[in-house]
Amino acid sequence: MAYEGRPNYDFISLSKELEPPSTIYDHKRTYPFHFRNLEKPHETYHGKHVSVRYFVRVILQRKYLPPLTQKTEVICQRCGPPKDMISRDTAIKMEVGIEDCLHIEFEYQKRYYHLEDVISGKVHFLLVRIKIKHMELAVIRRETAGVTSDVGTIASNSHRASQPQPPSSNSPRAEEASRSSNNATTETQVLIKYEIMDGAPVKNEIIPVRLCLKGIPADLTPTYSAGNANRFSVRYFLNLVLVDEEDRRYFKQQEIVLWRKDLG
């Protein structure tokens, strides 16, 4: 596990002796090897501030000379849903708004999605007394690297809105942004953004939401929880944004969990 500008952290290591001390006269020799029951807790990941990598390293010790070292990276992918998906994968329903001005109900069919899944839901306008110009839906990736006592708090407060009384405290205006706090660095990246409504809605209007994760050009990865002493995490959010005629933005973020269904 490598941090930008920081020492590496080895979270797993296993070694075997392939040849006892001896003299090698051959120009070419092959040594078969096999590591049994080697647990690989994380997928390979290459991010902005942290990378998770697996290597096979060969070291040839020489008498009176420096050792010869060669290493090759191997890619690890973990397939299958999270252990808690069956008990927690329920529909997401939220009601947000501004008193006497705007009241909206969001609904997404589920919380857990595989990397080629389709996000479906709807937005129900219960009260509309401001002039809405359009509505956007974005997928955001939030990477936190470094040891911190509360990864979730740092990630959720990485942006503050400048408009008064928005439905949420997270702003999607920056395509990419970074923040460092408590020896941790958080990187927020907008992976894709769609306009899902053009024009002013009316009371009781329902706007369908449908987004194909497979169509996102960025390299999606599964969600990484804050394991390994909170050394890093990668989280994904749906960011729904309403823009009025004065270009004020009202938004709400909802975290989703991604997992890998097939190798690829």
C-alpha cells in the first residue's frame, strides 16, 4: 500500500526459499513456486493519493556482491457482493427541502450496485415555489488516504456550499478537489454528470432517474471501507442538484456501495 510522498505499508507478506545456498552454473534455470491459501483482502487499486498493489518479488543473494532483485506486479480482483448486502440492501427514500419553498422526495431502488448495474429511481416534487431551471445527477468518488480516527466525517465535509439554506452541505461544483485533515488526504472527483430535467417542474410531478454505471468512462472500482486501521477508503455518492434561474444550487448526496460481479 503506497501513499504519495509517504513510506510504503506492507499489509501482507509471504516468502519461500526456492533454492538452498549453492553454486549455479546454468545460464537459464526455472523454479516453480506456489503460494497456498494466501488471503488478499483488497483489490488492486491505483488512486490519486493511495495505491494498493500486489507484487511477486524474486531475490538472488550473492556472496560478496549486492543481491539481484526482480519484481512483477500482479492484479487482484475480488468478485462477489459484500457480506452485509442481503440484510442492508433496501430502497433509499429521503425527503428534503426548504421550508415553504421546496419539498422533494428522492427514491432509489437499492443501495448496493455491481459495477455494470443500472441505478433506477425517481424524484417527486411535493412542493415547488422557486423557479427551477434544470436538474443534474452526478456520480462522485471520494478517496481518503492516511490514518484518521473518523474517515466518514472528513469525507462528508470535504466541500461546503456557499448558497444559503441548501438541502445538503456538500457542493458538487468542483470537478476535483482535495483536502487534508488529521494526517489524512481526501480527494473528491466527479466521474460523470447528466442533466435529467430541463425546465421548471410543477407540484406532484415525478421525474424518473436511470443511470448505467457501465457507461461511466472512469475506471470504477468496488467500495473500499475504512479498514486496516483507517489507512484508506474509497466511497461513491449520487449527487442530485437543482439549479434555479439565479444559478443557485440545491443538492442532496446519497452514498451507494459498489461491488464487482465478474472479472474484467
